Amino acid sequence: MWRGRWIMLICLVLALAGGFAYIETATPIYTSTAKLYLDYGGIPVVQTQESARIPRTDRYLYTQAELLVSQRILGAVFELPEIRRLRTFANVTIPMAYLRKNIHVEVGRRDEIVSISFSSPHATEVPQIVNDIVEAYLASRSDSQQRNSAQVMKMLQEEMARASDELNGKRDELAEFESTSMPLSLGSDQGSGVAQLYLSLQMEYTQAQLRASDAELFYRSAQMLAKDPETLRQYARTRSQVAAYAGGGSEIAPLEAQLIAGQSDLDALLAELTPDHPRIALLTAQLERIRTTIDELNGRFVRVLLAAAERQYIEAKDREEELAGLYHEQRQQVAELNSELNRYRRLITEVSDLEAHCQTVRTQIREVRTIVGEDVGQLRMKILEPAMVAQLPSHPQKSKIMAMAMILGLLAGGALSVLRDFMDQTLRSGDEIAAVLGVPVLGVVPAMSQRETVPSRGRKVHLQPDAPEAEAFRTVRTAIFFGAPKEARTILVTSPAAGDGKSTLVSNLAIAMAQAGQKTILLDADFRKPMQHVIFEVEHDQGGLSAVLTGQMKLAEAIQRTDTDGLSLLPCGPAVSNPSEILNSPRFTRLLTCLAEAYDRVIIDAPPVTVVADAQILGATCDITMLVLRAGKSTKKIGQRAIDDLQRVGARLLGTVVNDVARSGDRYGYYGTYGRSNGSGRSGSKAVKNRQVPSDGSGPKSAVAITSKGDR
């Protein structure tokens, strides 16, 4: 929206201008309003028990609002001669329809006031029309809509007779109930006794259920332990009554003691005598008799105990069933008692309400008798405020229209700005490029003045080292130093399309690297539209890269010096008809290898990657590749296409450089503060044109190294 602020401003101005024009050209409309008040002329008609003391008037008011604009009322208004002569209806084909359409009746939401409004361009005629409608409405109220005192008195007497009959009937019903069912009423001794007996039976029945459950558990357990008399005897000791009834097994204990003692004597004799000795045989026979006796006693104990447990369980179950019947019978009596108590309370309440209602009706009858000759109970409409001549027009409302125009202008401008931004795929900042394209941003170069010449912009680092643009190029150089591999010597610089500023970046980057102490050569491989010879102001028609690759000139003769120490230039050379084939030849590959051996950095200016295939060929050969994008010109689509084209051939993309970024916010203003104040490195002299490397060996290292390798 900030980028589209001018669109928003234009829309706002147009909307305000349109609102102002509408206000100036619109016909002023005047509105007059009369107010009617709903008045209670006496007391309200007797109400039912469910209704409120004040009768509801909302339906009545809405009904009267419809009557105000009914055909009968408006027809009576148009019968007046002065209404027919009004200018408001002069050019109206159907006056009745026009009046009905423009009359507005509103019912108050929190009061009993009805407002009647009418609008017309003629301010003096509007209140006359409204007041005539109100007078016609008040005059048309029918006598049948009003209730006189006799009618009200008759209604009150009828209501009194009905209420008295109903009260007498309820009193008789209450008296009969008290005479027949009074012992069961709340607070009687019989009622309290029934409730207490019910609670007692409930407690006793619960205890009987517990006893029956416990007896059943003991009986089932005794059955399971019948085969183990000793365990059963120990378990039976927990039930003292059953154990005592079964004998408890007291005579078994002495026999078991004798059995244990005899067994000990038998073991002692067996140690001294043979098994067939008479004493041993006698003792063995005695022990067998004791065991037999114990078994008989155990069997009798088990039988007696099981019989006792079963009898106890049956008795407990019978008691439970007996108490269950008594409990359910008593609960039924309690339920009947509660029903009678509820009926008794209800009768008392009804008698009390009817007595209060009869008293209210008597009071209203006395009030009616005090009123003589007045209508009672009617809803009367009174004129609260008559319609007056409006001093100011009600339409158009200047402030409201201008506010709406401002809001609509802002909304339209915002919508157009968002739509424009949504449809605009242009990349505008480094953060946006990094987020959208997913590649790192090596640096951001601010926009340069278009009044500067191409050589001035292309050698900004050399000519104006303190400028913010020069500092931006040195930032890119630093990013390459720390981001590229140490063995990377050949650097390809390309862009998605022409005019992105890659040639300016290449020349300034080469100068910055040379100033950093690295021997650098700038190779102009853009055979389509070469620019480096223009930037460095050298001749390239007599020789250059194309002449070297075609064998017309030796490399040492084609390399030219620049006015920057440590920087050499290999211009493009004469135009060729097959640039892609030349760049894709083994001869160019060997040339690039030799330059990488002779120089620390070989920077190559390549054509746009999406226009021709030259940049892809060079990207597959060079160590690293840099992509130059121009803020406000390069789009997401063409940027992604350029990256895909480079990655498709295996180019090692180091990152992107954002060129021509707007200086809004003075993002780069601080660079000048920390620049070189002594002017070191600034050269005011122009570069020597057509400066070539001497062939006697005094030239740069690259010329010596390359010329020593035969035909290369």
C-alpha cells in the first residue's frame, strides 16, 4: 500500500471531488416532522394474571402508523383545495403514490411517540402537508375505537361476577378437602406418624437385606468348605451362634490329642521292636479306632453346621421378604399423603390469588365511579410537536457525503494498490529476493544518477571511492572473498535480461578486487552487446577475445592495461557470427585455464542468461557464478528462470546482487561518513586509450605466462 500511495491519493482526491460535485449539483431537500404522543385516558382495562399492569402498546402504535399512510387518510388530505395547488405535486403524475412514497412514519422504540416526516424541495410546503395529514388522521378516529365509562363499568362488573363465582367454588372445594382429608394435611399427627413409620421400616428393611446377604454368604462358604472340616470349624468360629448350635467340635480336640500322643508312642516302639510285635499291633489298633471316631465326629459336625447355616439363611430371607412387603405398602401411603398435601397447598394458593384479584377489580370499579362524563380506558393520540419549516436542508448532508467519499476513496485506493502489488511480480528488495528465489544476496547496490556517463558509473570505485555506490561494490567483493571457495578463480557475472546493470557491476567489482591487492583480469565475453571497452574507454575493433579465439591475435597482444593497478582488460573484440560455438570450444576452455593460472581472479562479463545460451556455457565452465538482478525491473518469474537455467547446466551459483535499489530512507548515506577523507586511490586522469601489454616481457604476469605456451 505504501508503494501504491499515489494511487490511493489519486483515488481519494477523485472521490472527494466527486462528493463535492454532487453536493454542489444536488437539489436541496427539506424535511419537516410532526410528533404524536400516546396518552392513557384513564385506567387500563382489567388485566389477566399473566399480563402486565400497563397494556402493551407496540402493536397499537404500529397499527396507527399504517393508518397514517392509508389511502383513506391521504385521500382526505388531497380533497383539500390548498393541497392541490402546492408546487410539490405540480409535475407529479400520481400525487397519491408520490405522497405515500415520500411520507415516513416511525414508531419510538423506547417511548409511545409516533413521528411523521415528509421531504420536498419546497421548504415552506412541507410542514403544511405533514400537519394536514396529522389533522386528517385525528379527525378520522372512529367512535368505535373509544370506550366510554359505561362500557368499562360493564366489563369490570362482568369480570367481578366471574371472579366471585370462581372464588366461591375454590373455597367450597377447600372446605370439603379439609373436612375429608384434614388428618393427612401438613402438621397432623397421623401424617407425622406415617412418615416416621415409613422411615423406620426403610431402615429395618435395609438391615434385613444386609442380614440375608450375610447369611447367604456364610451358607455358600460352608458348602464349599464341607470337605475340609478343620477349616470349616475355624470359619464357623466367626459365627458364634451357628458354631454353638452345631456343637463347635469340642469333643474332637481330646481325641486329636490322644491321636498325636499315640502316634508318638508308636514311633518310639517301632524304633525298639519289630512291626509284628504284639504291643505295636495293639497300639496301631487303638490309633485306628481314634481316627474312625474323629471322622465320624467331623461328618456329624459338617452336617449339623450346614443345616444350621441353611436354617439361618432361610429365616433371614423370610424376614427380608416380610419387611419388603411392609416397606412398599408404607411407601404407597406416603406417596398418597404427598399428593394430598400438594393438592391442599394448591387450593390455598388459588383461593388467595382469587381474593387478591377480586379486591383489584373492586378498586377499579370504585375509581370508575368517580369519573363522570370522561372516556375511560381509551388510548388517545395527542400532538406533541407540530411540523415546522426546516431552516437547513436534510439532503444532501455535506459532512456525511464527504466522509463517505473519503472512506470510499481510501477503500478504492487501497484495493487498487493491493491488486496492483498482487499482479506486479517485480522484485524490489534484497530481502524479497532472498525469500522468493531462495538464494543468498551478496550485496545491494544503490541507484546511480542517470546524468552520469557510462564510464563514470562503470568505474565508480576508482573515480569516486568515497561514494556509497563504491562502498556497496566493496561489500560485494568482501562477500565473494568470504563466501567463495579459496580455489575459485574464475567468476562469471550474468543477469536474467539486458539492462540489469551487470556490466557496471563487473567493472566496479574488478576494480575493487584489484585495489584489494589481487591480480585481476576482466574478460568481456558478451559478444552480443559488449560494454567493457566503453567503460574503460579502449578500442576493441583491432583485437580482443574474439580475435584470440579465432587465431588472429595472440593473447598477450589482446590484453590491455587499465588505469587501476593490478587490473587488466580483455575486451570483446570484433563481432563474430557464432558466439555460442566459440565459447563452447576447447580453445576457450584452455584460454580460461591459462588465465586462471596467471591471475588471482578472472571476472567474466557474460550475456543475459535467459536471452542466449552463452551464459549457460560459461556457467558450466567457471568456478562460481553471480546473478545480477535489478530492483524494480527484474521479476520473480524471470529471476527463477535464470536460476533454473544456470542450475540445469551445473553452474555453481554463489548468490545474487541487487542493483539499482532506490535510496528511500537514505539506507546508504552512512557510507560517505566512513569513506577515505584524504582522497587516496582517487584518480582524476583519464585512462589511456588502446593501452596494450608490451611484448618484451615487461607486461603483467599473465602475458608472460601465456605467451610462453606456444600458440595459446
